[in-house]
Amino acid sequence: MKKIEIGEVFTIGDEQEEQEVEVIATLTVDDQDYVAVAFVDDLHEDVEEDIEVFFLKVDENGDFDAIESDEEFDKVSEAFDEMVEEMEEE
């Protein structure tokens, strides 16, 4: 599997709308890899509101899957928040 790097840009969406997202973090929770992504437009504009962050599961082929359960999302979100707090303390 190709390692996903912070700063990589991907297009996600469906038949009706596609958006570019940028990887802002990678993390592993319970031996499962995830990426935190945000819309490229939000990251590169001066926005005063918080930037919306999404989490995607990385499968064994390096493809992205949606997180299916609230419990899984909560675990990943909590791990991301802890990682951000540690970075801010440095």
C-alpha cells in the first residue's frame, strides 16, 4: 500500500458534485489507518470560522471508505483531538 502523505490532495464526491480535499493528518486507531481531510478551498482561503474536518478510513488497497458507525467516528475524532492538543503544546 502506498503511504498517504500529509498535504496530498484528492477528489471525492459523487455523480453530482466533486470536491478537492487535502490530507491534514494521518492516524491509526485500533490498527486501522485513517486520514483527516479538509476542503482545499477552506484551507487556502482566509476563513474566520472553523475549518470542517472529515475522517476517512483507509482500506488495505489505500482507498478511502466512509466511517460507518458513530462509535468508530468518536474514537477517531478523539484520537485526532488528542494529536492536535499535543502538537499545540510543543
